Amino acid sequence: MPQLHSRAAASLSLPPRSYIYSLVASPSSPGKHLAATASDDSLRVFDRETLRLVSTPSTKAHSGVTSLKEYRDTNGSGYLATAGRDGAVRLWDVRAKQGAGPAVELSTENRRAILSLACDPASNTIVSGTELAQSQAVVTLWDVRSPDQPKREFIESHNDDVTELQFHPTRRHVLLSGSTDGLVNIYDTTIADEDDVLLQVINHGSIHRAGFLSDNAVYALSHDEVFSIHPVTDPDSESTANDPSPIHFGDVRQLLSCQYVVQILPSSQGSFLAAGDTNNPRLDLFPLVSTTKWDIDRSNVWRLPGGHGPEIIRTVYLDEESKTLFTGAEDGFVRAWVESPASAEPTAEHKPKPKSEHREKKKKKEREERRYKPY
């Protein structure tokens, strides 16, 4: 079983007891910097090699930050897109002076809390998905060149929180959404009438993660760790009789000897299912393979022994150029993992401090209460 080793860990100068929520590539210096959002609602940029904090585009990106995406437009300009429970989507120019504020801001009607975000810079499109409020959960499409008014809204497609959004990898007018109502929807966003916009509906269970594995396959992961892979139906076909059958793995915690699934991690070599354990601390990466049908390859798992100790890992980012895996967790630390053994332990400045027994018990109880909640 191949193993990765932690070569560095850093807190990014976060306040004590902060969580790392998301990690993405930062356009401030392509290939050199990553960006992170955290539970203190800050947006921070750090160096991939040293994990040193480079800048803090905002100490308060939102009142309740929920989403972070990279947005690199057709002119080569790079932004970081964030969304939050304050009902706003903001684009941050990381080259701007700290405190300059967002370059673009979009707001949902009545400031509905935003839980999910997707970006398609080629069409200047940002999509937001909201929390259920006043019996509506809304998927909103924006043209960033006209931020004052949405260009389209889907208000009847979900009847609970919209927790996931993703564009098709090659057909960028095709959009996927997932919700705690149990549905994964696939839309043709070129169709104006919401009654006709849906191409496919998958009923899975309260969606934690969902997305495209390939041009013709979709995965769904519920908040209780039930995982499945479904074929994308051909909208031009009059019959679905010859489509592959969905593959249901059920609750993967027993199958993979894990406690929780972090996410599906894409790469140029395929996708991996990232699964964590806090009792026997580790993170495992299971390849998702497709020969005659999709399956989880349990014989070629990559292991990150130790993980983040007793803390849940919230996000994973793969830097294929440097062959480094980055993880962010509820201990407030980012770790960098490489295949070769680390030459030294993290310095005392960046090494996680031991926690008291009382705090450990309290944190364990909080984790159990949160495990099946979207946020």
C-alpha cells in the first residue's frame, strides 16, 4: 500500500480553534500559491512549498463563508470566488491591496443564504445554490458582467438546501445540482423555461457531494456516506433501455473501513474517493476505475497515515505538478503530503499543539453531532 508522508504543516496564522473549510489554486501566482477559507470567515493565500501565509485578501469574506472556487476569465485575469450565508457571491482580485474589497459582488433575492457555488469563466457565468427559505431553494445563474440582475433562476427544481453545483466537464451549458431533498438534477442551461430545463433527475438521498466523473457518469454521496454512480442519459435518445444501470455501493464506511468521506478528488489520471478515519487517524485515497463498469479499487489505495490526528479532514487538493497533496482540517492546519519520506518534522512554530483531554472530549462530541449535517 503506497503511503504519503507529511512534509509540512501550518496554521496560516488562523485564530485558535479555527477550521479549514476549502482549498483551491490561487491565481495570484499560478503553480505557487493556494487559497483557503476558514471558520473565522477569512480568505487567505499561502505558498505551496513553504505553507507560509502570503496575503489575506479578506479577514471577513462573508458572514458565514460556505464556498470557495477559482475564477480565471478569458482575458487571463484571475479571481477567487466566495459565497456565504449572507446571501452574497464575491470575486476577489488577489493582486489588489489588502482591504480593497471585492472586485465584483452578486446578491441573492432577500439575501438568501448561499451554500454552493460553480463557475464557468468561459461564459462569464457564476451559479449559486441557496438554503431553503420561505419554501424555496433557488439555483441562480449570473453573468458577472451584469452583476445587478441574475440572468436565470430555477426555483422549483429543489425543495431543500442546494448543497452542490458543478458544470459538465466538456458540455459547459450542462449543469448539475444536488440537494438535501435527495435529488441530483442535470440541466440544459440554454433552455429558458424551467419546465423544460431538466435533462435528468437522480434520486439518491440527502446530497453531501455530487458531480461528473466523466462525460457520461455522475456520482452521488449522501450525508450518511451512501455512494452511487449513475449514467448520464443521452437527451437525443428516445430510449434509455441500453443505458448502463446505476451502481449502488451503499454506506461505504464498512466497505472502506472509514468513518467519513471527504470528497471525490479529480486528477488527470482519474478520480479518487478520499475517506478518513479519526479513531485510527489516516486519510485513504481509493481510485475510482471503469473497465466493464465503475468500481472502487480497494487494492491500490494511497494512505496518508496519521491524517490530522483526531480531527476531521474537510478538504483535499492535489497539485499534480509538484506531486503534492494538501489537506485542511478541523484542527485549523494545512498539511502538505509527498510520496518520499519527510526529511524532518514540522517546525515547532507550525506543529499542531497538543490538546487537553477535556477539549478532546468536547471536540469528539461536537464531531459526532455534526457528522450528518451539511455544514
